[in-house]
Amino acid sequence: MSFAAPRGMSDSTPSGFTPEQEQFVTEVVARLCRRYADVIEKLATEVHALTIVLVEKRVISLERLEAARRQLDLAYDLNRVLQIRSLIKEIDELDAG
């Protein structure tokens, strides 16, 4: 599929793509998101199973598991804050430019 619109075409969207091109991009993104979701779900299932085995065999304690969960929660929150700061910076740069 070619992304170059024929000359003189005025039926492109505000993004500059034709409706067909936008539909193609949307379908590709949706397919990628489904694949990533499948991978994440499988990984979560495997991590859960491994965690259960480690706790049952007393390789890791529930207290250490809870501490690890709290650390992951903090890391997630910190990452979100950094993403928001970065987004604000980009918006400020666009407004200034």
C-alpha cells in the first residue's frame, strides 16, 4: 500500500492521510495492541504461577513478596510522574515554538 496521495487530491484528513491510509494505520495499531496485550497476559500468568511455586517452596516469604509489590507500585508511580513531566515539557516547547 502506498502512502503517497495522488496530486490534486483534496479528500485527505487533517493529518494529511487519506481515509484509506488512516484506516490502514488504525488497523495496524489495533493489531499490535492486541498482540502486546496477549504477550502481557501470558507473562502475567507465568509470573503468577512462578510466584505461587516460590511461596509454596518457601523460597520467598509473603513479607518479601509484599515489599516487592510496594516497590513496584512506587516505581510505577514515579514512572507516571516522569511521563507527565515529559509531556508537559513537550507541550510547553510546542507552545513556545
